[in-house]
Amino acid sequence: MSFNVKDIRHKKIEAPALNVVLYQPEIPSNTGNIARLCGAAELRLHLVHPLGFRVDDKHLKRAGLDYWPEVDVVHHEDFGVFLRCLKEDGTRQLIAFSKYASLDYAKARVNYGDYLLFGRETTGLPKEIRTSFPCYRVPIWGMVRSLNLSSTVGIVTYHYLHQMGMF
């Protein structure tokens, strides 16, 4: 039996507390873990193509387990198409995250419905995107290059959900 995320009837969330945007993700298990987080917290997941894997990838299925129908997922052909979608959403802001940012994520003012943008696992967000939108980082004190993408998404989204009084 073949598996394709696009073929699944996904949950549609009327007004998600946050929108998680993955810019050209490369590793299917990270995307699957983030999808599971989005399903658990009832957040909308936006996947900006091109992706570094096929959406019928067995690893993507394994990482999302049987939760894919619980995930409100939107595919965007490219970043320009995503930006047009964002513009149609009106007053929502796009907040980017990068290890190159100087401000800590806890300093961001995030509102209900905002979009949180995360870059590729290997190269992050392009500089032109990082400099075009408010950009924040998760601090790292140890001698490691970066945090795993799915860990970063979890840290940031649950912090903002708590800040909004969701729990």
C-alpha cells in the first residue's frame, strides 16, 4: 500500500493559535516529528517546497505515525507562493528563526495566528529572508553548531503557546 501525505484527508483548523512554516525541509523524520507536534498542539503546518524528500517517503510516514490525519498541513510551491498566502491572511506577522539572529526568541512579541518560519536543517534560512523579517534565535551555550530543527520548533512553539495562556 503506498503512502502519500498529500492523499490523506487532513484536519482543517479554523483559527490555529500559531502557524509553523518549514522552509524547504530536508530531513523527513524532522518534518514528521514537527507534524506530530502540530497535530498535538492544533497548529497549522506549512511546507514550503522544494522539499528534500518525497511526501510518500517511508521515513516521513514513520515519523508521523498514524497522526497525519490530525495535522492541518498546507503545501506551498515556493516561498513566493507562501508569501502571497501570508498577505491574504491580513494582519498576521511572520517571525523567522535562525542561529545567526542576535535576539533571543523570548523577546519576540507573538500574537495568536502568527507564522513562525524555520529554515533548512543544513543551511537554515537564506540571508535575504533573515534580514527581511524579524528574526530570533534559541540560545546555545555549549560548543555545538545548532539544535535539531524539531527540537527548536518544539521549544519555540510551546513557549509562545504558554505565553498566550494556552496552558
